Amino acid sequence: MSTIKLKTEIPGPKSRALTERRAQAVPRGVYASAPLFIRHAENATLEDVDGNRIIDLAGGIGTNNVGNRNLRVLQALRTQLDAFLHLCFSVTGYEGYVELAERLNALTPGKFAKKTLLVNSGAEAVENAVKIARAHTGRPAVLCVEDAFHGRTMLGLTLTSKTQPYKQNFGPFLSDVYRIPFGVPADLRLRSRAPMSQEQVEELLDGVFRRVVSAESIAAVVVEPILGEGGFVVPPAGFLPALADICHRHGIVFIADEVQTGFGRTGELFGCTHFGIEPDLILTAKSLGGGMPLAAITGRAEIMDAPGPGGLGGTFGGNPASCAAALAVIEEFADGTLLARARSLGERFQQRAFSWQRQHAYIRDVRGVGAMQAIEFVQADGAPYAAAAKKLAQHCLRNGVLILTAGTYDNVIRLLMPLTISDEEFSEALDVIEGGLNAVATELDSQAIAAAH
Ligand SMILES: Cc1ncc(COP(=O)(O)O)c(C=O)c1O
């Protein structure tokens, strides 16, 4: 039985009316991927205010790995609501915060002693990680990579690469932040998938240390193991391990931003595991909270303890309900079934996507790890093809599938559906994508014919 049920065109009249109210009440800077308002969600199914049923491949930008309204999460929240709501961990303690810290200390890569700080958002995790690295090293500078995204606070934006729409008009940004290629320069990425040797990465960093900023001035490197907003870019094999090794030798704190790669998305709890690295600090958010706002900085105990008492915290960080939800999320992943599911969803997607690629020349790349999968579009001359990604996303929405674009050139579509999506729903959604790809191809053909006349 099909999940998608369309009662009106999309967006329907009620969504359109709410979009008008939104325009009056909410600043235009708050982006909306889809002009859609939702009244109910269950796992990977959304029901909009017009009664349309839609399959969700966006998962709240990767926050719903365990599904929307996951039963274990709901149960944990109900129990917590009956006990107490907010207290503020800086005023009085509660077990949930400590237990979650213990669990994250044990689950994150690396057998060394660790500690965890809880905050509210991915951007706040990035901010705090850099504060902690600076306090630990006594150094000012931070290295980040091309096409990175690290959030919308001032430091998050400074570390973020994409100018439009994220950075435009918001400067000046923070000083002492320097950007290096994500292994290979962005314009060469599609041409070569060759692994990088330790020597190549040494050479890259040596040049940076000589010409840009000395290693002795660098507190931290901040890097996503796989670029999220940047277009699901997987680094060349060898890049991250060599980078981590160089950091280690120079006393630079290696910070892995796993806000989007984390919590099961790639078929491992943490994306780093695929590259065999053990970051000094690891940042999780999004799906960690099972739909509740929560982020964590987990890392080597001696680094985490660098800031003095009172140097870290915040009113809502690690609020009791979010901690309860996160502990339930960890239980959901405990037996490995969901991780296996992430891998098999990725394989199923790739099978279909490679056949689409053989059919359509404008699909330049199919890539990803586990259920973190994307397709990149280019024009006949190889230039990024943002219009194709936009048209495809619009086609999908009109036909009952919510899917997000990504990439510095907006020419990528990406999958961030709940890992709990059923086989039938996933197939149904892939059929809609396939129809969209054919529709875009037909449009391209007719444009080419028109241009030739
Ligand atoms: C890798 C990465 N870091 C940081 C952030 C910022 O997280 P938040 O939106 O929770 O502040 C995001 C959000 O998309 C992200 O993908």
C-alpha cells in the first residue's frame, strides 16, 4: 500500500495561507526548503495541514535518524515530564546529564579517559570546542576546510565556507581562522578519487605552516569527516588519518564535527570510524537528541578540563528532557540493527542511483557512506547544475517526497531520511526521484532542441 496520498496540489491551500502568515510574522532570512506546513509526523511520514501524506527524506536535516516520534524516545520523554522539567545543570544536578556524558565518553572513538559537555545546538558545540582547545593549548589560531559548514553563530560562520546565503552581509568575521583544501582542491574533486599519501598531506600542511600560520600558533583543526552542507563530499582516503597524525605531532587539537555525520547516519555511530581516526574532541548534535535540542562535546579528559570552573555551561545545555531522549536514542542503536539498516539503505540507494547515472549524463556523481548519500548534477560543459537539483526537489515535493539540496553550488540532492523508514516507503520515494530525473532529462532535451533551432 502506498504511503503517499495527495488530496490537494502541493502546497495546498492551508499551507499556502500559513506561508503568507509566515511571511508577515517571520523574517525572510529564515530559510524554508519547502512551502509546506505539517500537522502530524510518524517515523518517515509527514501529514501536512491539507491532509496530504508525504515521505520524508529530509529528516529535519538529519535530526530524525531514529524516526519522528520514536516510541522509545516518547516513553523516555513522558517519564521525564512526570519527574521534573528544567532545573539548569549549573544550579542543581540530575542523573540524566551525568549518565549521558558517561555513555558518550564510552561510545565515542578512542579508549582514553574522556569527558562530555552538553549544549543546545551544533553551532554551540563548535563554539565551545574551540574555546576548550584554546584554553588547553594557549594558542589562538584555528584551521578549517573548504566547503565546510559549522553553524550560524559568528565563529560557526567564520569556519563555514559558503558565502551565499550564509555569510553575506554578516562580517566582519573572527580573526585567526584559516582554510585549507578538504584533501584535494574543490575544483579537482570530481576528476580524481585517488587516495592521498601521508607525504602529500604533510606537504600540504607544511606549506600552510610556512606561508599562512605557524603550527605553534594553531589551537585546533575543525573538520567534518564527510562534508554535510558542502554536498556530502567524502575526503580522499588517507587525508583524515594523516591530518590527525600531523595535529598530534604539533599539539594541535583535532576536532571532528559530527553534527551531520553522527549518530548512525553513515552506518557507524560516528563517521570518523570509517577513517580509523580518534579525534581529540568530537561534536554531536542533530539526531543525538531524537528530535529534542541537544549537542555534545566529548573529548580527552585533560583537554576538556582546561577551562576553569564556570568557564563552560549555559542555562539550557543538557536539559533533562533532551538527556532522557538522547539516552533512548543510544538504546535504539545498542544492538546494531539500525547501523546495519543505514548501510543497507545506502546500498539500495546506490544500486538505483548508479543505474540513473548510466542513463542521464547530467548526473556526474553518486557518492556517500552508509545512508549519507547524494547525487551531484552538472551541465554539458561540466559546470555545476543547480537548476537540475532545484527542479528535481520541486518535482519530488509535488509528487509527495520531501528531499533536500546541498553543495556550495546547490547542485546536489542528499538523503537524510530516518533510518527507520520502511522498505516500501523507501522504494516508493526512489520511484518518485526516478520520475523526477526523467522529467528533468526530458526538459533538458527539449531545451537543447530549441537551442539548436
Ligand atoms: C556539520 C555541522 N556542524 C554544525 C551545524 C550547526 O548545527 P545547529 O544548526 O544545530 O547549530 C550543522 C548544521 O547543519 C552541521 O551540519
